[in-house]
Amino acid sequence: MTLNFTQRPIFPAHTSEDNMVSQLRTVNGEKGGHEEVHDRFGYRREIVDKGEKDKNKDIVDLLPSDPFGMDIDISTTFTAITGWLGDLELEYGDHMRNKVVNHKEDYRLFAGFNFFWNNAMKFQSFPTNLMYHDQHNKGFDRVSESVGTNCGESVNEFAVCPDVIGGDPHDAFVLALSYLGTKDLLMVERVCRSLCYTIRNDSLLWRNLYVDQPLNERITDDILVRLTNRAEGNLRFLSLIKCPKITDDGLRRVLETNPKLTKLFIPGCTRLSIEGILNNLKAFNSSTETAGIKHIRTGGFYGITLDHYEQLNNLLGVQNNKHIPNYYHRANLHAPCDDDRALDVEICPRCQNLRLVYDCPAGGCRPKDQCRACIICIPRCAECGRCVHNSEYEETFSLEYLCSDCLKQLPRCQEPHG
Amino acid sequence: MAEFNETDQTPTVDPKTPNLGDSTTSSQPKPEQITTIDVAVPIPDVGPQLQVVVEEFILKSGSDDEEVRTAATNELRDFIEHEEIGITTLLVVVKYAHEVKNVDLLDAFCERVADLIKDKKVVEVREIFGIVNDFTPGEEQALRYEHPWAFED
């Protein structure tokens, strides 16, 4: 079935389901293949043929409500997706037609789905109840924005800042810059001269540097030093999550020029060695200019010995052993907890190895101070952090444990047991 | 210009505008006063609905009770998320929040603006915010080579 691209209004970013569907209606033109969709998934759906007035409800009725038995209101989701795909067809229509063999409407939708899924790049978040991972979420509005650009008009209020005189950024724009991540700051540098100047020269914007996905894999020592130099010696917090290219030498250079650094997060930086860290810390903390690093997150180092641990404690000035409970959560694996602890590794009470040690949040657990150990000694629920020994649990497809309570709260992906 | 300091627990009253609701006598918001608030720095024209929301938020954010403040912040963020607020309006409120030094208000709206910038391309940001590209082609080219590593896609 060929697409019938009628002239249509720009797809607004925020819109009700019906509006989104109406875009799709126009794009897909005449509906000849309803009946095929009807039984495609073996779901009985009522085809409500309401005629012209209610055209925009047809596609919603035709799509299966819950094809994967996930027990959620997927009609909203699919409506959103179909609307999105309709828009993408405007942009990628030719490509799609070449790709897809089966011209049945529903197949095209889902083949297109795969196509765009695989090619999704940077998109902004879509303001509806989509259950997809954030990265994919970002596909939707990007499309609507680009459609706006392509069609050369911007009915969407979002796409235009009409009161800006002279094409300079609004005064308040720079206030929002401090809420941007590293990658976005570097992007905004390229927008115009004044922003470029502001971003390069405002050391406050670079006082805390967080390097995470996707820049973490690309950042090298030289780049790191250049970025940290923008803080003009005022860098306070440096967070390098899984940066495999950063070496001990790079870290040394950063420390040399940033005496005010107090927090250093380096989990997953595989080229950093524990000896290198210790040497850098010794040099840094012994300098009179520095207050010294007070908080460090290593994410656990292989080969860290008791001796290293004691040296670290000395360097960090750990005096009291005030115990701050630390709970396990899958998010902590990627971004360490920013609490007041000086060091994240501890001696595991059970195996005596130096690892990240977790407490048990569950109320009904044996005395809490006994339920403290590394994740290898006591496996824990990835969601709530409770130990899974004495309670019902399940190992999920992603090889993490979930206790029965957390399992219940997940959207159901399979038939309920019994 | 008279400034209304919002970050105090009990908001100080500018003597030039005595009718600041009832916040001088008690820091708890009184619902019947909300619609008659006069603030020292008037909220700019942002549309009636948003104006009410912002006024209410400013009032609640001056409360002593942390729960009230947290609830107000969550409400505000929900509102921002679900309502279509235009870019200009967002930026106007950001500027206002900065002037009256209301940190929570500033955070909420700045984060929204930041969300609009995140993960976009340069041309998109220009389009959305109405910013004109004033680089020469040579300068643009040079910039492109400045941080190529950050834009490999």
C-alpha cells in the first residue's frame, strides 16, 4: 500500500493520543487493510467503523491492546509509536519503502519500528507515559522537531522563541547552562559566539566535571586535562565513570593543576592502578596548597590489599568509623553513591577481602549488623538491596536477583504463576 | 528595584508593599490569600495559569515545613512536565526566579530548559531558542575540530 502523504499540520510535541493518531491517519491514507490487522496477533478486537468523524480512533482500536501480555495500557504506548512512525515516514519514507517487503500496514509499522530502533540516535524525551528506556524515549520528540524543521514552519510553540531580538540567546539561557552535562556544554559552545565565550570562560560551569556515557569511552588524558583546566584551578568534584583511557599519569596532571579537588570518583577506570592512585594521593595531599581529597570512590579495585586500604584511610584522614549504611542497587553499579563516606571499599566481615560492602535494608532480616557483607558473600536484590538468602527470590534474565516483593512490582512479562 | 528575598524561612516584607498576603504573621500559606498576593517584584506576564502556579509555589516555598516545600516542588515539576510551556515563557520565569533568588523555582525551570537542550544538535538548539549563528564559516570549521571526540556518533 503506498503512502498517501497529504498535507498535514506539524506534529506537535505535546499532544493527546487522538491528535497523534490523526497524524498517522492522514499519512496512511485510505485504510484498506484493517481486517488483516484485526487478526494478526490473534486478539479479538472490535473494529468500530464510525466513519469520517471518528477516523482518528480507528487505528487505536485496531492495534492489539497488550500483545506481549504485559498488563499495561499499551494502547497509549502504541498510539504514540504509530504516531511517531507516521512522522518518521515523512522523513524516511523512501528508505522505508525500499526496505519493507510486506506492505501490510501492521507489518510496516513493526518493520519500521525495528529500523528506527536500530538507528535511533540522540532524541529528546517524549512527554507521554512510555515505558521504554530513556535513550529510546528520546527518539520521539526529536522527530517531531525535525519534522518541524523540514516542513519549514513551526506551529509548535516549542520550536520557536519569538521574542528573541537580534538572534542572541535570551538572558536567562546562560542560567540553564549549569544544569547541562559535559557533552551538552560542549555542544552549546558551537551555537553562537556569546555562548562560546561564556562556556569557555566561566569557570563556575566547570567546577564539577562528570564524565559518563557516552563520552567516557572517548575521553583521553589530554582532553581531561584541557577540560579540567577550564575550571581555572577551582575543580572540586571529578567524576570519571568507566573511562578506560584515563591513566595514572593523566590523573596526576589533573591533580597538579587543581589543588581544590576534594571528591574523586573513578569507578571502572581500568587503567588506573591502586598504586598509582596512592602515589597521586600522597603527592596531592601532602602539598600545602591542597585541602586534600576527602572522598574517593573506586568501585572496587582488583588486587587491593589491606596495606593499600590502610594507606588510603590515612591519606583520606578517616578518623571515626561512623557507619553510614550502604544499600545495594543496580544503579549504584554505574553511578556511585554520593554520600559522606570517605572511601567505598571496606573489609568484608565475612571473607575479609576488600570490596564494596552492603547493608541490609529489610526490616525482617537477622540483626542488621550481621547482614553486612560484599555482594559475593551475600547476594542481594538489585532493586531494594535486601539479602536474598532467607526470602523468595528469582534470578532474572539479566542475571540479577530480585526478591519476591520487587518481582511483584515489575510489569509482568509472562503469565502469572498459579 | 525592591527585591523580595525568597530564601528566608519567613519571607521578609518589603515595606513598600505591605499587603504581602499573610506571610508576615505566619509562614504557613493561607489558601484564601493566594489569589491576592502582591509580590515586591511582580511576576512577569506568563499567562494566567502559570502565573497562579508560580505565585502559589513562591508562597509555599517560603514555608517552614519541609514537607510543604517538597510537595510544592513536586507539584511544580509535575505541572512543568505536563503542560506545554513555551520556551520564551520558561526563560522569563527562569530570569524571574533568578531575580527573586528562589532557588527551587530556578532549579525546576532551569532543569526544564536544560532538558530541551540535552542531546540536541547545534542547529536544533538554534532553531528552538531562536539563536542566530554568528560564526564565520572558518570559525565554525575550527570549532568542529575543537572537540571532535565529543561528537563522534
